[in-house]
Amino acid sequence: MRALAGARREAVREQRQAAPLRPAGLRQLVAELNDDDLGRRDAAMLSTLYMLALRRSELVEIDFAARGDGLGVLRMTDDGLELELLRSKGSQEKPATVAVDRAHNPRAFAALEAWLRHAQIAPGTPLFRRIHPRGGIGGRITADGVNRAVKAAVRRYYLSTGTDADTAERLAARFSGHSGRVGLIVASKEGGAADSDIAATTRHKSLQMIKRYGEAAEQRLRAPHRLRGVGL
């Protein structure tokens, strides 16, 4: 609850971008998800959005292990995974590849592999699916479905911590299918990563968007209040 508490403080201000899903808060959120179709799917989906810094439009096009009718293929390797995006917002003319190692993302890999086993995702089929309200796993999830799923998962998390329903709804409304991508950028900036290194994963052609998403993190990182005798 504490790791997502920033959303409470910032909710009173106009927010023009999706609230970031930071790793600490994401770990807590995933830990609270149920061991069922919805919980397994959401744990893997939220982890993948963050780990690969994906747009929701990219996530919904991913097939597992082999090309199906989507525009992306996620392949597991001995030491990590590789995602090939045949076409994306940032690369319309040639494929883009995102490679992530297992060693630095053990929880994300565990969530993803648990979903693959649970849903029995076969090669050449959609990686992320709809979950029917009455139970059961359906076909490829839509971009709007990703947005709704992220908000619903965050709302369930807040409710699990004792937050009242109205507040949980208000806080969850700030998150979207873009929150994982924004979260990786913010966490990377807070960790001191160079914008160009972040762009290697996010695939931004211009560093301006990274600077925009990470502006507050950059200010905190460079704030003079960190110096001895300055902070109140």
C-alpha cells in the first residue's frame, strides 16, 4: 500500500499522463492477485507491460513462440526473452526487438511463465487473452480491454488494503495500459539511468518523451534538498 501511496498525494492534481506502475508497488499489487484465470493473466500482463515498456497497442498483438495473426512474437530463451515487433508506433517500416534477461526480472518471468502454464498458451497463439466474466479464457485481448484490466487490478489492490470503494475507484482511474511503460521510465530515471539507455528498451526515437515522463524523477534525483543542511 505504501508503494502506491504516491497516487493518493498526486490524485488532487490534474494528471496528463498515466500514473506510473513502479516496481515496488507492482510487486505488492501482483502479490495480492488471486491464483485464478484473472489473477494469473493480470500478474503476467502487468509485469510484461512494465518489463518490456510496452504500449497497450503492442501488447495485444503479441503471439507466443511463433508467428500467428498478430504483429509481434515473444520467444523465451535460455537466459531471458526476446520480443520481435513486426510493426509498432515507433517503427512502422522494419521490425523492432526488445531483449530482457531473466536474472534481473525474476518476478516478472515467474508471473509470465505461471500464466503460460495456467492458460496452456500454445505456440503461434495470442499471449494475452480475455477472461470471461463467468470464468474461462477467451481470445486475444483488445487495447481497451488492457486499459480496463489495469484499472480493475489496481482497484482490487486498493480494496484489499482496506481503502474504501470510492477512493479505490478514484485512485485506480489514474492508471492505464500505459502505466507499465511510464513506470519503467520513471523507475529508471530514479535509478540514475541515462535517457539513451532507457530508449534502448522503450524504443523512443526522440529522447523528449523520456525527459517528459521522467521530469519529476529527474528533479527529485537532482534536488538540492538531498544535500546535508538543505532539507528541512
